[in-house]
Amino acid sequence: MHPFRLLRSRAIPLPNRDVDTDQIIPARYLKVTDKAGLAEGLFYEWRYTQNGELRPEFPLNQPERRGAQILLAGDNFGCGSSREHAPWALLAWGIRAVVSTSFADIFRNNALKNGILPVVIADEMLEKLMQAAQADPSFEITIDLEKQSLALPDGTAVSFPIDSFSKLCLLEGVNQLGYLLRFEDRIAAYERAHGIR
């Protein structure tokens, strides 16, 4: 997992509310146990026609959005089933942060464990970001995880919440298991001292 510290990127506006994990990645992509090919399936039903052609009006298909790493999403993003493939697909496409007014708990936890930062901000600020990104595809947002700050080019900044453990893991680029493995010597010593090994 790559460390997440400071991200400055263009943003992709997706104002839809209640986007569920089946819309993020359809069930037919859940057969895989690795992340290969999941970028293709991201928002598949919205990105492609029935003939498999890209819909030019969908934000992820617009050339000026390529390479953007921040997704601006409507309220209650990631609701529905618990599929971990949803953040896998977002990450495979290149998304490192999703900004919304709220996230489904399971999606939020899965995103954090996979290196995606879910940023919760107020309705008014999200609306301001959506309008700016829709009007100007080159509009950039800066997210500073250490400071827990999201900033606009004009200097306007807002703070966002994140629990200290998730923040530490993202900053250091480790998942929960990776964090625990850092203490492998101490764990082994404890087990020896207590007759566990």
C-alpha cells in the first residue's frame, strides 16, 4: 500500500446520492480474488452502453478527467453490500480519495484498509467543489492527511475527521496486518515468555 500524505489533484464530480457498491463494481467482477482488471469494471453500467462502448458524457470517460485522483461523490457513497472489490476498483482506476458528506460504514472501513482516504465535509463545501470541478476540469484540490485539511486553490480550507489508527496506517502505507507485523519480534518474545510457542 502506498503512503498517503499530501494529494494535489484534479477532481471528478459524481453528484449522485446513495451510490451503492453494486453500482461501483457489478457483481460479475466479484469472481476475482486479485485486483487485476477491476478498473475496467468501475461504474460499468454507467460508463458503457449495452454494446460495450464508452458513454462520452460519463465523467470518468471524459479525456480531461483522466489521471484525476479525487472523486467528489454525493451523500451516502458506498452503501449496499460489503464488497471489498468496490475500493479495489476505485484504486485500480487511480482514485486515492473520495470526498462526500457521508459514507456507508463498511465501505469507509474497506476504503481505509486499501489506501483510499474517505473525506467527509459539509454539504455547502461539497456543493462548492462540485460546481468548481464541473465548470473547470483543471480545478485542483489539495488534501493534506497530516493536517486533516482539504484546500481549494483560493486558500479556502476545511478540516475533516479520521481516527488516529487509520490515519497512521495511511501515512505509513501499511494495512492493519502490516502494522501488527512491525511488532513480530515483541510478539514472539511474549509468546516464548508465556509458553505459547
